Amino acid sequence: MPELPEVESVRRGLATHLLGRRITAVQTYGERVIRYAPHGLEPVVGGTVTAIGRRGKFLWFDFGRQALVAHLGMSGQFRLNCEELPHVRAHITFDDGTLLDFVDQRTFGYLAPDDYRADGEEKVPCRVCHIARDLLDPQCELPFLVQKTKAKRTQIKRVLLDQTVVSGIGNIYADEALFAAGIHPASFACDLTELQLTVLYCEAKAVLCRALEAGGTSFDALYVHVNGESGYFDRELRAYGRTGLPCLRCGAIMQRTVVAGRSSVFCPQCQVFNESEGTFGAGCGKI
């Protein structure tokens, strides 16, 4: 699933080409893409794109009083000015002749016109209001996030994946951040110190920034930029996908476990899971 760096790369590509452009026509193929849009995409016809917004893994086209929310799901893509692409679920035409396709092989993504709701000084589509701020959001307050995380009586990997705590982090960047911070993915959040959690979120932000500079992580054709190019952060991954390979820090063999139903890769030497010292959930219960 595209995570924050991938979605932000898509947002930047869309903004480069679509700001100030007016939608003149829309066409959808199948009901899945508009399953949260009772009136289809017709309400956005005539709207002029004033901004492309994003929070976590959600992005939206801003038309002033209304938005078109997009979630890429597992394999959603926006592609500009292409012909005869497979798996096209929606086709949007703009006043300058630009053609925008929403492509989604696995059909978990969707598009939905939406109204806005105020979130402090920011306006956010109603469908996105339950999503927490992400680490690249200037209004994301690290001390508050640390306290919110420490109150969780569950595994830290599960907390990182919880989009109501901090958004934009999925399996790839959770593994990378935990490795960088030296924290086992099954450690309980309430057992970690405030310093450990602060380091973890600082490392997570650094990982997200590096991935964004690389255009995100592309393992296959299911994630590409709006012009069809791939991201190349996969070359820098130090934990995710490295099961059975030597740790790039200490040389130990990387291992795999399952946390929150998700595969998690860790180094048994650099990310020690110490039950005797309470890291295994003192006061929080055990797995």
C-alpha cells in the first residue's frame, strides 16, 4: 500500500499539472471506485482545482467549498495523459485538455466528493477528519504524540500503524523506523521511555523525508508517479524485506515476526526483546 512518501510524491506531481485547471467531464468504470460517492463524481464537474491537499495516506483536490477525496488503497495510481491503460476506474478531463486516469488493479482505492470541516485553522474533508496528523505536518506536536503513544497498552508496531495516532506510516516505514531506533516491533508502547519514543518518532520522520527525496518505494508497477516513473527508496531499505539477510549494522541475521497481523522484520541483536526487564509488557499483559 502506498504510504506517506508515495502519496506525497503523487500529490506534488498532480499539483504541478492541475492547479488552476477546471474539470469539464468525468467518467467512471464500475461501482467500486465510487462506493462512497452516492452521486458519483458529477458534483465536481465545473470545479477549479485551487490546491491538492494531503493528510497521511489521503489526498484531495480542493475546489474551494468542496473537495474530491482520493485514497489509493493497495494499488491506486493517478496517471496523466496516457492512452489505453489497463485497470482504469475513473477518467477526468480538464479544460486545457489534460486527461487524468485513476488506475487501480486491486480496486481497494476510491474517489469521493466531500464537504469540508474545520480542524483548528485548517479545513479538512469530513472523510479525512478522523485521520491523525502525520510527522511531516508542521502542526504535529511531538511531545503530545509521545504522551499519546506511551498511554497505549499494545505493541509499538501496532501503534505506528494506527492512523488515528499518527498517520502516513505503513508496514515499510514502521519497520525502518523501529530498526533505526533500535526498538523491537513487539515491545509494548507503555513500557518504552519518553526518550525512546522521542527517538523513534525522530527516526521515523527522518526515514519518511529520505524516502520522499527518493520518490518513495516502488517494488513493482503497482506504485508509480503520475508520469509513470518509479521511486527508488527500496535501494536504501535496512529492515523491510531483508528477512534472512545480514543486518547492515551488526551482521546478525534479520528475522521475521508477526505483529498486528503484519509481517515485521527486525535484527535480534540491535532490537532486543527483553522480557526480564519488562520490555515484554510489564503492567500491559503479554502477547
